[in-house]
Amino acid sequence: MDSKDTASEQYALDPADFYLEKVDDSLHDNLCPVNYEWWYFDATFENNYSMASLWQEQTKAGKDGGIVKERFIDFSVYDPDGKKIMLKKPFDNKLVSISTETCDVKMGGNRVFGEPPTYKMHFLEDGLGADLEFKSLVQGYRSPPDGTAYFSMNPLIYMGWAIAQPRATVKGKLIVDGKEMNVVGAGYHDHNWGNSRFDVLYDYWYWGRIFLPGHTFIYSLSQLGECMDHTPLNFAVTFEGEKLVDMSQELIGEPSDFVLDEETGIEYPRKLVLKMNTDVVKGEITHNLKHLIESYPLAVGYPMGDNSIMSRGHGAVRFFSDCIVDITVKGKRVKYNTSLIHEFIKP
């Protein structure tokens, strides 16, 4: 047996088992009348602008006891000084179409569509928008068989996550105040669906992406809610080049140096250490906060609650941090200092 065969046996994960199919990024046949589904895109550009966009549909309980369907796009641009320009645009059902075969979401004159390796976005409302092309650098990922995790069967509680583009090049145009600018940068696209309010399902979670020259890491650190006995649920995905090389829940997070965020009433850490010890990835990744990008309150019952009701102690914080990576991947040391944006959510 040659060394290549030996290595294949030692690191037995088959990336093909986790490949994203185009249907994984389409509208799902949700199993409950109350549910949500969204397509998320973000990008950071070489001119120090950045953008984030959420294309969402949801059905929720109305105040009269009926079911209310909502479709909307959240679109945000951050300028080099950190100023946020945000628009939330709702759409009537007759102006919306969403494919059940692939990612193709149309709301009014806006559209996001594609499949790995290429996605395109067109959005323009009230002088704010973008025409962007996302080209995958890393294979699309979802856990087998379809990306859906079932937390309970009675009552039925589920949540789906497909990471269509863990890392992508992005180019095109941003439009701010009706003025176009050419942009080039790095981006990300994922897709979520589920049927449970986040304040029921989660106590909190951290989420981030780390882009290094030869490696990409996606991680989530969370604690489930009371209905799940406050169980930790951690998750890390590692790519070497364009290929998945590790997927594990053997991730430990150590947040420390907590401070109070006055905007939301939640406490957030100035330091976060990730510790990994799998057959493939071993070592630590340390986040040291440089500054907050933003913090904002969340509606009670997010994402399907009453958007008009906010409660102190429910919010989201986005960080910009220095990141010290000191790990081994398949026995080879990866030591690198970088910066990244990551998030903390307390629904």
C-alpha cells in the first residue's frame, strides 16, 4: 500500500458525501404551517465597503389566530467608516416566486439565483442595491442527507443549514444613493430553513468564518434552549484548498472577558478561543476583539415573532477581531495571523 492509500485510510471522510446538490439550495417542502426560510449572502470588498443581504419568506401565527405569510429582502451596505445603510423591503405574495428545484428567488424586480459554482444577485430599491457575481472557491456543503437536523419528532422541531458557498470571489457593482461603484472581494452564501422560534431553540450561538491562504474554516458554537436541556451544540467544518477535509462536533469554545452591550442588554466576550482535537485538525484559534461593527436588538420570538416587540436581553453583536491560528491539519502546522468578522446572537 503506497503512502497516498495510507493517508486516505487515515483521513477517511469522503467529501462527496457532503456535496451540495442544487435542490438543497431551493425552497423546501416545509413540514409545518409555521416556518421560515432564507437565503443569505455577504461580501467584503477591497475598497473597504461590505454588504449583507437576506432574502426571506416565512409563515407565522397572526394576531387574529390565522396564518400570516411574509416575504422580504434585508439589504445592508457598510461604508469604510462603518456607517450602515440598510433597507428592509417587503413584497406582496403575487410579486414573489421561489424555485423548488434550485436557488432562484424573485421578489419584485429583484432576483438572486444560481448553483455552485456561480450565483448572481440583482437588487435595487430606493437607490440602494447591487449587481454581483459570486464564484465558489470551496465546495458547497450540507450534512447528509439533506442538511436538516431534527431536534424533536413530537413535537416536530427541525432546522436546516446548507452552506452553498463557504468561500467565494465576488465582483460587480454596489449602488449607494443611486451611484454605482465597481467592487471586487470575498464572499459567502448559505441557506437556512426551520419551524421553531430561535428563543425556544437556542440560548445563544456564535458563528464565524476564517479565510486563510490554503484553508477555510466555518464554525458554530451554541447552547440549545430549555426544551433541549440547554445542551451544547458545536460544529466546525474545515476545507483544504477547495475540498472538505473535516467535519466535526468536537469543538470547544472558551469565551472570556465579558462586557455589557448597552444597545441590546446582552453580554459579549472580548476574547474567544476555539479548541479542536480531531483526527484531522488539532490546535487553537484565538479571537481578540478590535471593535464592534454593530449591535442591534432582536424581536421577541425571532424570526417568526412580532417584529414590533423588542425586549432588552435579546440581540445580535457583530465583531471585528484579530485572529491567531495555530493548528495542524492532517499533521501539517498552519500558523497564521489574520482578521475576521464574526457574530454572537442571543435570541
